[in-house]
Amino acid sequence: MADIDDWLANLRRLCSKATPRPWMQDTVGFRVYRTDHSLARIALAGTSDDAAFIAAAREAVPRLLDMVEELQHDWNRLLEHIRDAASAADPAFTEQFDPWEYLRRITAEMIPARDHEIARLKAQTQAADKLADVVTHQQRCGTSACSNGDLCVPCSTAMEAALRAYEEVKK
Ligand SMILES: [Zn+2]
């Protein structure tokens, strides 16, 4: 990380010492010059592609450095959040905290809990569907008991079993 920081700082230095932007490639294509009133010549390149690259790099390098800085800032904030969450939730939290190890561990803990919840909801849905089937069946049963708004023995047995199963998975 220190190597990268040194490298980035050096690029910043190079940017600040170079002739201020903007730089442009001339119409012939080989020359790069500064596009203010000075029209100072920056470089005479070997090819027009190289001249285009030199002119573009003068814009691109400082912008990319800014982007890297922003991303580093965002990453540090995210890391801070993870650290806060870990120190609040984890009794084994220490300052030698590894965010990746922590994220891997809580993910590993979350997967069985998620699978359990999915299975529970699936069973609950199935039991609710089964109960709805029994109700539909009873409405079309046609026995005198069921037609009179009561329940015939088979419907009553099915209804009780379905209700029991539903109550069981709702827990
Ligand atoms: Zn019935």
C-alpha cells in the first residue's frame, strides 16, 4: 500500500510540475501545445498517435488521480462502517481486525439462517395452499352436511388436519 501511495504522490508531483493544461495536438498531428495565449510548445512526438496520447494524458492523469483518491476515501469510509458494525456485534473484536475475514465469517453464519428461513416460508406456503384446497373442496363437496354450512366427516377430518399442519409451520 505504501508503494502505491508513493507512486500516486509521485504522479501528483509530475502533474503539478508540468506545464498547466489544457494541452492540444496541432492540426498536423505531431505537435502538442498549450491552448492558452502562450501557445507554448509542449512536445514534438514521433507519431500523431503519440501526440494525441500526450495531450490526452495531461487531462487524464490528474482526473484519474482524483478518482483514485475518491475511491480510496469511499473505501476507507466503508471500512470504518464495517469496523463499527464488527466492534458492536462481535465480542471477539480486536484492533487487528480483518474486514474480509469478518465479512466471510458473518456471510457463512447468515447462509444457514437464510436457508432455514426459506424452508420455513416454503413449508408455510405449502400448508396455506393445502388449507385453501380443503376449503375449496368443502365448498363443492355436495353432501347434505357440507351444503347446510356444516362439515361432513371427511371434510371435517381434512380441515382439522390441514389446520393443524398450518398451525405447526406457522410457529
Ligand atoms: Zn364435505
